[in-house]
Amino acid sequence: MLRTEYPRPQFKRDAWINLNGTWYFDYDDKDEGLTGAWWKNHSFSKSIEVPFSYQSKLSGIHDLDPHEIVWYQREFTYQKTDNEDLLLHFGAVDFIATVWVDGQLVGTHTGGETSFEFEISNCLNGSATHQLTVRVDDPVKSEEQPRGKQNWVGHSFSIFYTGTTGIWQTVWLEPVSKQRIKSLKFCSDIDKGTVNITGKVTNFKLGDQISFDIFHDNQKLVTASIEPEANTFDVTINLFDHHIFRTMFHNDGWTWTPVHPTLFDCNATLSKNNQITDKVTSYFGMRKIHADEGSIYLNNRPIYQKLVLDQGYWPDGLLTAPSDEAFKKDIEMSKKMGFNGCRKHQKVEDPRFLYWADKLGYLVWGECAAAPAFTATSISRATSEWEEIIERDFNHPAIITWIPLNESWGVPQIHSDPQQQHYSEMLYHLVHSLDNTRLVGSNDGWEQTVTDVCGIHNYGQGNSNEKEKYDYFVDSLSNWQKLVSQPSASWSIFAKGYRYTGQPIMLTECGGIGYVKSDDKKGWGYTSATSNDNYVSEYARVIAAIAKSQSIVGFCYTQLSDVEQEVNGLLTYDRQFKADPEKIKKINSFFVPTKIKPVDVADK
């Protein structure tokens, strides 16, 4: 059985039951399952390896034809007790999941990229063996459904890849106390040396005590405890009080950075009258990200971001990584080439990837799949999705930026349509209202509204017709004006009624050099290379153009790996380097000049 690792590293309990593995499976192309009560009396004709979608090789099915309704079923063993609840967790199911346990309807969840859970103890029969059934409705041709890079025509083409239907992340059970810690949220403040911990308690009772033990390198540093007066709690712990932090402060050894990804473990224990009812382990990083005067700062120091666009696809698993090691390998290979982070593109990634980003020191820009159409339904779905994304991933220090919209996908008239502009602003303010610890973008690439980062997509940098926008001449006006006023595509950098107001400028998509190393494979890229040496020289040409600009404070190169017909990856689809990583790293290690400040922006 693949994918056996604990699925939720930011909120971990010792007891859990992995439900990955072989399940019964069937298509329901005629939508007969509900009227035929398949959760009770259906004879399944297929089997599938969860958590891999039926389109993938690792599922054991590998069927590329679209099937919009699918059913899953399996048995599990659990003996019900009076003092315990049983939580049924789904990492992600694309798109609408309806769940039955022992013939009883448990609930429904809509949204293909975020985690959800049901408390199922009241649905269990009196035996030790139970039946779990899942129906998934994935209307792949729906314009209102967020599908991101998944194709809707039954085959891959252009920038769209094989679709994913159904369960595609780990399914698991968690026996828990009826009285338990429901959530934990960490907000670090490096200026004050504190960490604020908030959360909720299920079935709270007066007299409950919550204690926190904070560790660094397995050494206990701080212990604190509180007695909440309600089912929510809020405590601020001063880490500067510990002598180790006073020593480490001067060399930044205690903050989280890509070079020194320092993490602190935290054990949270719920008890009453010295009787422990629940214990959760988590971790956090002391990390601050902010923008000011055209620069981005990590822990109050300017940082030049060298990101790589990461589609999060694998040849055998598609959206599902074949193993936990695959996440780690992608990050290590990226860092070996001199990148310090990635932009996860049109996908909410598995928490295990974010865990490795936290552990290894890898900046992440978070994004989610877009719906093609602008409707009330697509707005509602996107809003719900972002609320769930931030709830799940808030504690990961590696995430430094959220990107709610990309290249006008789902908002095709945003340049001049006030309603679509309001939607963009709404998402920006919604995300900021839920998370004040990160930067938030706008409609990344072009036609931006309110935004913390001016993200420009340009696959022509380094070309002769783009030269003047990137070269910096001391005696001329700073080239930020050319960058934001002379778009390289058919769309303006800012939507009508909006303008550049001094935000940090980044090339958030660039490069895209297509290079196929074997004669038996064909594909496309934005530009092309014909040999290893030509590939390296083309990469150097692209990056050199960026390095000349003193107005750009970072870039995101397209892309980490090939994906199906798209061959502009630095790696092949099966994760082999296309060129010597040391050569790519040397090119990426260009000197970063002190960026000029785009002064008097408001008056230009």
C-alpha cells in the first residue's frame, strides 16, 4: 500500500487508521446509484487503489475516458465505545463527495482540493465491521467548477492535463476523545519574540486546562498553561524570556528562512483535574513576511525570490504524488538548482508537501484551481474554497503569499467590468481578513486590481524587443515605469481604474524553454532549445535579462518539470535533470543589486 505516512503533520495525534489501499469501485455513467441505493445493495465490478484517481496508472485502472459519477466502497474495523468519537477524514475528493457509513448518510462536501471530516460514531452499527461508501460527482465540463489545469474534453492539450476524478488524497480514521482540542493556530511575532496560540475545544467544560510545551531540537524551552472561560482560547508566549533565544537572536538562528528553516515543536494537552483527555503535537516557525517601498522582506530583511512554477503532477499518480518521498525529492532538486521556493500553480497541494517545505526551507506561493466562468455559483465555491484553504494551511511558515486569481481565468472581463473587479477585490480582502501574516496577490499576471505584489507574466524577457524594459541605465528613469506600462501580451498590467502604486514587482511567470531530450517524444514550450549546451545558454539568456533589472525583486521560472505534452520543465516528467543542476544554480546565483525605490509613484 502506497501513501502510508501520517496525512496531517500540523495537527497530529498518535491514534489513527489509514484507509488507503484497495477499495471496490464502479462508474455510474447513467446516474443510477442514488435511485438504486448503491450504498446498500450494489455489487461492485472493479477495484481501485486509493488515494489515486481512476485516470492514473497507480490506481490500477488507468482509464482516460471521462466518467463524471463514480462510487467507492470498503469495509473497516472499529469497535465503538461510549467515551470516544470517530472522525472520518478525507484529504481531498474532486469534486462533490457524498458519504454513507453502515447505510446511513453521513454528509456531503463540495470542493475538490481541501480536506474535510465527519464525526461518524452515531452512524456505526453494533458490530466491529463497518461499511464505508462514497459517491463522487465530478461534472468535468461544468464551467462553474474549479478545475485549474484539468482538461474537460477527455484528452490533454496545450496547458491542460489529464483530469482527476474522485478521491486523490489519503482517507483515514481518527478515534478521539469526546472532549478534545479542535484547532490550533500559531501567529509568531519576531519583533516581540512571541508566539500567539489560539484555538477551539470541542465539548468544553469550565475547569478545563490546556498546557503547551514548546521544544527546539528536542529540548523543552517553554511550558505555559491556561484555563479557558469558553470553547475558544488565546495565549501569548514570550520566547525571548528563554536564554537560548536571547543568544540566537543575533545570528537569526531562531527564525525560519530558506537557509535556516528553524521549527519549534509544540505539544498541546487538554486536561481536567490532572486527567488528560487529549494531546496534539504541532509545530511553528518564527517568520515574518511584509512588503514596503517596493521590496519584499523576510524577517525584516529584503529577500530576492527565485521561484519555480510547480504544477504538482506526476506521471503515475497525476495530482497525487506516488510517495511522500516524491514531495521531498522535488524540493531538494529545486534547491539544488538554486531556487528558494515555488509557486504551486492552479492546485492546492497536499499538506505533506507543505510539511517538507517547512522542514527543508522552501518558500511557497499558494494558489487554487480556477473555474472558467464568472457566476454566482463559481463565486460561492471559490469563497468557500479559500476559507477552507486558509483554515487548513495557516500554520505552515513556508507559505508566504496567496494568489486568489490568475491571468483573468474565471474573470474574462475584469479589465473593464466593475462586478468582476469587485470580485477580485473581495477575494483579496477576504484572504487578508482571514490571514494577516502573508502577502496577497490579485489577478496574477495582468489586469490586476488591489494587490500586495505586482505580478507580471512575460515569456519574452531576454528578447531584443524587450531589452529596454529590463536594462537599467543610471541616467534614465527607472525601468519600473516601462515594466508596468508596456505589457508584453495583449492585456494591461492593471485593470481599468487601477494603477501601480509602488508594490514590489516580480516576474511571476517567465522562461518556458521547451527541451525534449529524447527523439521519440514531442511537446511544446514557449521557446525551444536543441541541445544541452543550447538549453543552458537559453536559460542564461532569460535569467540575465531579469538580473539586469533593478526594479524586479524576484521571478518565477516556468517550470519545475515537464507535464505530459508540456516540455518546458527543468526536469523531465519522471524527475531527471535536463541539464547539470550546478550550471543552472550558477546562473541563478547572479548578484542581486540594491533595488532602486520607485519614488513618487502616486504623482506619475
